[in-house]
Amino acid sequence: MSARNQHWPSLALEEWQDTCATLHMWTQIVGKIRMERSPWVNHSWSVTLYVTSRGLTTSPIPHGARTFEIEFDFIAHELAIRASDGGLGRIPLRPQSVAAFYRALMGEMDQLGLHTDIHPEANEIAETVLLDRDEVHAAYDSEYANRFWRILAQTDLVFKEFRSGFIGKCSPVHYFWGGPDLAVTRFSGRVAPQHPGGIPHLPDRVAREAYSHEVSSAGFWPGGGPIPYPVFYSYGYPEPAGFRDAAVKPDAAFFSMDLREFVLPYDAVRQAENPDKTLLDFLQTTYEAAAINGKWDREALERPAGWHV
């Protein structure tokens, strides 16, 4: 396998959409456990997952005098629950319904003395899905789950390089299980107009707190609906005048009227001579479209990417 295919493998949505949908629900269960146990941090940063060298993790979660973390391992294809007192639980990642996964995970949590109740309704999807009863989503293709993680791992590296060029308030690179998407967000420092809300199965107060300040946000999304293929995206909130008409790189990038954001098909990055640079060009030029048209104080907010002490 070439280095390019190793880091940027093919991920046509139609080839793994059932696994993608099931994995989306599984990550919601794990994310909701973190959300229930963790103190709230601005812009929902306390509920996200993070890319690891094997998959996705919650990072340490408090539970009384102990901590624990939950990690999806897309190499060994198991879910691991590790407690600070040495307790360890494992669940094989295999074809099984969301409800079966929910029962297995909660059973392991109880065995470890980590009982946690969550609100079982899935977030940010149009239909109502109760995670503890969902017998519809039950697919798991280990090859495509591994490909998805490998893309997240390489994207995480590029996003962190991009993030290093900003000295203003900036989010971690983190995985939002509601989307689902891997994202990084820069802030101008100015208060934004109140967000209208209306995101399916998400309280308006959460969306309004997330977008309380002006942002330029970018991410990777496996696709769905009007965009039936994986993409990188970038948007500004509020969208400044002239943003959607800005010239951005590479040529394959375009402004989606459906999503109201710039998108770059994943395959345009995967097939590029230098995928990392192609993605960095997209991140930088779409950020500049937001910052220039939004009149951000760039001199105060930016520094050369890759800066080290």
C-alpha cells in the first residue's frame, strides 16, 4: 500500500454508509457518558472525543474520587474502558445493534462501579432515535471503520499544524459526535448575533452558547444528504458579506448553497500530489475569506504556522 493510500484511503460513503450510521450512534452513547460526568466547558468542548494513535477517546472523565476513559480502538476493533484504579472493561466492535452496544457498554460500566445514566435520544439527526432501543443500525465493517480512523488521524495532524498559526482563542482539534465531524474553530474575540437555533434534537440554548462569538470553523465530515460523499468544510459565523464569493484554494473547493459553507471533496485531497498541503491551502484561504471580509484583527490573532518556543 502506498504512503498516500495508507494515510488518505478511499472512503466512498455508499460503500460504508450503514457502518457509518451505526458508528455515529455508538459514539453518541460514549460522548453522552462524557457529557453527563464532565463539568460543562464553553462551546460544548467538554463533550467531544479526541483522535488517538488507535482510534477515538473521551480523555479522562471524573467519577467521584476516580477517573476513567473510554476509547474506540479501530486497530484491535474493541471498545476499552479504563479506570484509574486499574479496572478494565472491553467490548468487541462487531456487527451488533446500537441497543446491544448500549447494553454491553452500560453493563461493563456497572461491573467497574462506574454507573452512569444518559439521556438516550440521539442528537443532531432529523429522525428520533432512542439509543437504548435502536435495533435498526447494526452494521460494522472493520476495514471501513479503520479507514475512517486513519483519515481522522491524518486530518488531526494537518488541523493541528493549521491551528498553530493562530494565537487568539482557538478550540482543540476534536470530534463532535453529534455531526459527526472532526473540527477546529478560531474565534475573532467579538460577540456574535444570537444564533437562530433550530438544529434537530439539540436544545437552542446549546447552539446559541456554541456560537456566542464570531468564528471561522473548519472540519472533516463523512458526508450525507445533499453532499453524499466525504468532505472538508469551512464556514464563518456570522457569515460576513463577500465570504461566499471569495477565491479559495484548491480549484475543487466550492461554496455549497445547501450547507452554506465552503466544501472540498475528500477525494480532491486524497488524489492530490501533496494531500497535506492541499488541505492546508483550503484551511488557510477559507479562514482568510472569513477574517478579511469579517475585518478580524489579524495582526493580533495570527502567527506563523509551526511556531515553537
